[in-house]
Amino acid sequence: MTSSSTPGGPASPEQTPKAAEAPTGLVPLLEPREGLPPVTDTEQALAAAVEALAAGTGPVAVDAERASGYKYSQRAYLVQIRRQGAGTFLIDPIACPDLSALAGDGPALAGAEWVLHAASQDLACLAEVGMHPPARRPDGTGGLFDTELGARLGGHERVGLGPLVAEVLKLELEKGHSASDWSTRPLPEAWLRYAALDVEVLVEVRDIIEDELRGAGKLDWARQEFDAVASAPPPKPRAEPWRRTSGLHKVRRPRQLAVVRALWESRDELARRRDMTPTRVLPDQAIIDSALSLPGTAAQMRTIPGFTGRMRSNDVPRYFEALTQARQLKDSELPKPGAAPSDGPPPVRAWADKDPAAAERLTAAREAVGALAAQHSLPVENLLAPDSLRRLCWTPPAPDPSDEQVSAFLAGAGARPWQVALTTHTIGEVLRRVAARAVSAGE
């Protein structure tokens, strides 16, 4: 489906003054074409927005702003939505927490395709307020279109929204507010303008990327990928997430690792309760320094950098109690050094010692898949998930698997049909060739 919307930029004098021509040849995108819309922050304003969007036509451009660097939660603090004939709406999901009237399969949007950039980053927080993309219809309409993922599959090297808009539309998007604290109220006008411009030309970018994908014979591949993103379940909780503490490599002894775990968990509970990013509650370095020095009193803990400041100083008794409990654990209760437990193969660096044959399979398969990706102008990780290839090479379904066995393995590991079709024979040949060399060497 191709939208009939007209690209913004040079054709809109009020949007891009002639004197604003950038030295790079890009035209700065300074203002939304209909002007900066007011924030939708009442039920009455939301009802009017829903009515206007329902009367619009074509795909719906959607974006969301979070406060990841400031808040523990990943909730949306602003939702931007734009549709031809309706314009742009900036919706405050804190003031209007139920946006289910804008669900992709609801009556207002009637299954209109959703267009997002890097959709996996926003779908979860949109779902929290009742918004989700529509299912794709049998004729290919509806569903989700991810401009970032589509650009990757289309062979674009720079797929951030700014660089992509510059490349395909010759427009320059404003930079600088993506990492702001979007929980701020009221939101500054400059931030709102930035947010509105993020959906201003998203449908135009989508149209160009779709044409490129269609011309390269990749549109069906892309739709399979978009559908996988739209239907992906929430990620599983990490096993032993405390092991991701920055600087953990400095901590060697199990007792000290137990201290890191205890302080991390104590901090995480505080961060969740206060809805603050954990490292703002207490820096990782303070946890590592405490584990290495093992302070004997709360007063000694307060001398460690990172525990200063009124809030952190007041939290010290809680942290010191956690540290004390960790020091009193039985040896059998201590965490073991090394990576978090995993249901997958060991780290690749250990393969040569643990299973040289598996290491040889992986080296050869990576080279073959890399060549195949280059042939089709695809990032290798988009052609096939690296974890799927590692699992296949570590425990192949047979010493010299058939293409049917390889295909079944990849499908079971979550590869999409187009990925299975494109990679099965190449990987199967590699595994069989390596197995034949092993047999020959054994003779």
C-alpha cells in the first residue's frame, strides 16, 4: 500500500525558510506543517483527536517518548500520532492513561497500517496505554511497517531516523531531545516541536522504503519481520541480572559477588519504589567499591564515593544491612564466578577447548552466512539471528544433517520462513562438508 501524502520540506515555505538552507544541502525541518499542535491532556481533547484521526486516510504514524535515563519504568510520557487529513496529535498518556480508542484494530483507525521507527522500542509502552498495531490482512494491508527495520533490509547503512530522513528526503531533523526527561511537566515547547517532527514525514519515509523493498524483491521478507516484531512476546527476565553491574569483572571472590548481588537487589527495590533509574539511586561503582572493600560499619560505607548526598546517605543503613547479610551467607549459598546461567551453548571463546568440531562448524557457517548476507545486501544479523546459528553449530540435529533437518531446526529456533528458505541449503552444505572432513581425518 502506498500513501498519497505529500512530503513536507522544500514545498512548504512556512516550514523551511529559504534562508535556512543547510551547508550540507539538507533543508532543515523546523516546524510541523500545520503548526505545533497543543498537548492533548483532557478526555474531551482526546475524544476530538480520536474523531479527527478516524476521519483521516492512509497509514498512521506513531511514536512515543519515555524517560529511560530517569525513570525505572518504561512507560510512555508522550504519544505522537499523525494521519493524512487529520494532522498531528501530541497526547499526554499520564493525563489520558487509556488510549485504547486508538488501538490499531479498533473502530476509529479501522485497521489502518501503523508506521513506527524502531518499533520494538515503543510497542511495549504503547501496549500499556491500550495501543497496539492491527493484524495484517491476507491481502498484505494493515499491520505494522517499521521504517528502521525496513531500511536495514533494504541495505541502508545508516538507519537512525535523522540520517534516514536526510538520505531519502534530503531533510534535516532537529536533534537533541531523545534522551530528555519526558516525565517533565509541563513539557517545553522545543521538546514538543521535536516530538511532532518525529512523525511529520514518517509516512513519506515509509513509502520510499516500501518501494525500495518491492524493487529488490524483499517486501515479503520485510512484512514477515514486521509481523514478528508486532507479535513478539515480552522478553524473558534475565537470569541473575545483577551480573550486568558495570565493573563486575573486578570482583573475583564468591563472597564479594554475594555482596554485589545483595546491594544490586536492594538498590533495585528502592529504584522500583521511587520510579527512578537504578544508577541514579546508587551508581554501579559504589556497589563494586563496597564489594571490594567490605566496609565494617555503616559509617565506613558512607566514606565510599557514591554514597554521598542526602538521599543516598539516608539509604546507607539499608545497604549496610544487605551487605552484612551477604557476608553471613553459607558457602553453599554464594554465587559462582562466571557468567549467568544460560540454556544456550557456552561462550564462543570456549568452543575451541570444549568442542573443536563445533568451533570449526561455527567458523565455516559464519563465513558462509556472511557471504550470503553480502550477496543480498543484508546485515548478517537480520539474515539469521546469531544465537540460532550458534545453537545449530553447537548441537546440530545430526553429524551431517540434511537440508530438511537444518530447516526444521532453524524454524524451531524462531527463524522466519524467508530466513529459513534463504539460509538452509548454504548452512546444510557447510555442516556436511565439515562432517566429511572429520570423517576423512579420522580414517
